Amino acid sequence: MFDVITVGSATEDVFVNIDETQLISFEDADHRTDYLALTYGAKISVDSTILDTGGGAVNTAATFAKMGLKTAAFSKIGRDLTGKRILEDLERRGVDTSLFVQCPEYPTGISVILTGFTGDRTILVSHGAANYLHDEEIPREQIAEAKWLYIGSLHGESALILGKIAKFAAEQGVRVALNPGSSQFQQGMEGLSEVFRNTTAIFLNRAEAYQLTGVKPTRGPTDERQMLRMLHQAGCQNVVMTVGEEGSWGYDGRSFYTIPAYPSEVVSTVGAGDAFAAACVVGLHRGLQLNEAMRIGAANAASVVSQFGAKEGILSWQEAHDFAEAHSGRSPQDQQWQDDSRRN
């Protein structure tokens, strides 16, 4: 029996750190869009590179295992050296890899992650074999005995199993955590309605929340509260929205929460979302209230962004707890207030 099974992509990641970049921004009344720029046709010197493993299923499994949960990962890889390296890395981290599907038809996915002078990343990704998970490959017996199912973004043909796997888990009494991706956002709120009814906790960033809910950006916190409330009313018991360096918002149907992004020297933002979400789920698993679990997530994310790579800075449960304890209550953003609309 596993405490948690992660589902999603598994890739080999090539991290490329380039300080010789430019940031080009376009801003209007509603939002700002940033573009990473390199001189066209030039030969660009690279400051450093790292070859690592990654993907939603892999990164989150690493946090779950480091924090003491009995963890398995479920994804699809090719029968190649890249896939072998992913399995070896997870096993070294204490993650069970017996649920992985290996296939000869498709190669293991690969990502090239460009990090500029700001520490933010641009990712070029080919999900490879992870795009081809099918219904008959779902490890239903193992899922039925797990306590949590963490579902990361699913692309290609794999996106078709989302509703089935979430519903099956919920019917078995397994709590479902969801971190949707672009393929899911295309379905909209109505297309994901059945998935949301079976979701214990959902994690997404503010831009994704706007895209999914269709809410238009406005000045002030009104739209953030509206989006959180919409996702909760759709069935998600706990809704968490990350807002970059500002921190995160949360809503559990009773209260709204804002938790700051804890201070950290940002080297690379790669893996921050996975680190935050997985650690937050560990907090919920251990019986913390949503805002307390979000602090654990913020601590883990702050450590991960301080190092180059998606998993090098992952904290143990005690380390994350101590970090959150040391920083909680020190910022005016660390707030909680009741949802007055529930009284009407």
C-alpha cells in the first residue's frame, strides 16, 4: 500500500543557464507578457548545464519520498537509456518504479530548460512516451489501496485517462490532488466538471486560473477570490493558486488565505510549482489546515529555487516544517479571512 501515487510526465531534463539574455515585455491595462530573447543568428555562450530527470510525476514523487511518504510513480517511458536513467534516479530517491510502463514504440520524453538572468525559465518539451498512457495501463489495484493520487498535467492521448482515473480513485476513497496542464485548460470548467467533483486539492498558477475560469483580470483581489470560489463550487475541496514571487492564495470553502513566498536567492524557478504542490499535499496528509500546508509548500519551493535543478533543494518534512515555523507570521501577506459570501 502506498501513501501516494504520482501520475504524469517523466522526462530527461537538459538545464541550460544563459546570463546573456534579454527580457522583452509588453504590458497593457490587463496583463504583462514577457519574452526571453537571444540574439538571432549568434553563437551564444552557455554559463552552465545540468543533465537531470524531471516531469510532473518524477519531481513530485521526489518530494513525497523525501518527506517520508511511501511513494510510487506512474508514467510511460521508452525502452532506452534515458528511461533507464529516470528509473535509476527515482529508485535512488526511494520511489517505487514498478508501475512505470515501458514501450518500444516511443522514446522517453526530453525537456530543454533555458534559464535567463532573472532565474525564470522557458521550457522546450517533447513528452515522448508519456503522451501515450492508456486506460488498460492504469494500475487500478494499486491506486485503490493508496491514500492519495497526485495527478500532474497529462498531454496527448494520456489526457483521455484523466476523468477515469480521478473518478476511480475517488470511488475507492482515495484523495485526489490535481495539477492540471494546458490540455486540461482547453476543456474548460464544464469539460472538467466531473474531475473537479472528485478533487481534494487543486494547484494552479494565477495565469492558468484566468485561462481556466474565464474570469477577466481586474485591479485588486476581487478576481482572485472569484476564481478560487468558482473552483471550490465546482467540487475542488481545497483550491491553491500560486502567484510567483507574491506567494500563494488558498481557499477551503470557509476562509481565504494568502501565504508569502519565503525569502530566497532565486537561481532557477524550475520545479518550484511541483515542490510547492507536493509539499502542500504532504501537509494535508499529515492533518494540517490548508494555510499551514501551504506554508510547508512555500518552504519547499523557496529551497528548490535557490539551487539549479528541479530536485536538488527538496527538503525533508522536518526541514520544511522548521523553515515554515521560522518564517510564518513575519509578513503582512500571511493572512486569513472568512468568506463572508457564505453567510448570504
